[in-house]
Amino acid sequence: MNERIVEYINILGGFCGKRDVSQLSPEELKKTYGIDQADVMVLFGGSILCGGDVLAQAIQNHAAKKYVIAGGAGHTTEALRIRVHQEFPDIETAGLPEARVFASYLKARYGLEADLLECCSTNCGNNITYLLDLLRENQISFRSIILAQDATMQHRMEAGLRKYVSDDVIIINYAVYQANVIMKDGKPAYDTEIFGMWDIDRYLTLLMGEIPRLTDGPEGYGPLGKNYIAHVDIPDSVAAAFDELQYTCRGMVRQANPLYASRD
């Protein structure tokens, strides 16, 4: 893998892992959006473990009025269960949905709790629809919402929500990590340690799986395809980086697992 390939990985990572503010604080929200707090913040359970730290910091900073953790069981769940139990053996994670795993982590490490847990979703699509159902059931309306997801899936999560809300709703992206890949000793590596991070191959596989999903064509998830998400513009630089990686790293585009498909 050469220097150009690492550059392409970072192009995809930057596109997928959106952050709209530099930090989740009233000061940043005021400066960027003219609000002191978002109405709701949601941490999605497909994230790596540092997502719990992001949520904890947001709660400590009073970045939102209500906090939700969303996630049942999907393709990343078992890895999350194993990692949390390894790091915190007193937390029993076997069979738990992602939302409860993160809730246990948040309580054990920070003594904090989310307001609501959504524990039934299995993919990015019903992450959103079940979340909206939960907010309606609890009579929580919102004009601004922070979405915090694994960086590989952040852009798609925003597009999924945008399909269902009006254009005047402020969606604030905050991917739970920002990974920069470099060449080190002739191999790709992260330039800084990220708590609970995927290995490089897994990270690349997740990134590679996102571009076909975000593409608004017959095989994509946009309105011209499966219609799971709102339209997303794919910049030429991102499409070119994906094409180069697809050629060089054959077989690394993640296929959807039918086990976690929506059934409603």
C-alpha cells in the first residue's frame, strides 16, 4: 500500500466522518448555529467505544436538552460487547443491545445516564425511524439535533434523518472520532491512538462500503435506488478515491448483511 492509497483512505474518511463543529459545547453551538443547546443529542450504537466518551463530554458541557442512545443489534454489535467487557470486566455485555452497552459504559465510567434508550434497531435505516418513534412517544419535539455516530457511517446517518425531517431542522454532525491514516514502517497506521478503534482493514472495509450506499443510483440507498436516505452529492474527488481503492483493495467493499435488514 503506497502513499497515494493512504491519501485516498483519508479522503473517504473525511467525507464520511462529518463534524460540523469543532466541539460539542454551548460556545461552539452559539457561534455556528445561534443556539446554546441542541434540543436532542443522539449517540448511535454502531460506534466504537470512544463514542461513550463523546456523549459524556457533551452531557458535561450541557450541549443538548435531551440525550438518547440508539442501537439494538447489528453487524458491529458483538465487537462492541467484547471490547467493553475487555476494558471493564465488571460490565456484563453478553446479549445486550448496543444502547444498553453504551449506557452501562457511561454509568460505570462517568456516573452519567442518557434520558432515553432505543434498543430495537438493527441498521442505519431503522436507527432513524425507531428514534423518531421514540421521541414522538415521549413527546419530545426538536428543531435541532446532534447526531454522533461512527465516522464511517456519519454522513449516511445524516442523510437518513434528512429524509424524514423538514429542511428547517438543524442537523449537527459530530462523528465520534477523526482518523488520519499515515504510512508507518511501510504499513498504514493511525497517526494517533483512538480508544476502541477498528483495525485498519476493518476501517477500510467500512469506509469502502459507504460510497456505494451513499450514491444516488439504482444500487444505492438514495431516492433513485432503495430510497432509504435523502440525496447525497458525491464529490468527484471522493468518487475517484473510491475507484482507486476499489481497484487496489479488491474485495473490501462491505456487503449488507440480510440478518440485520429492516422487517417493518
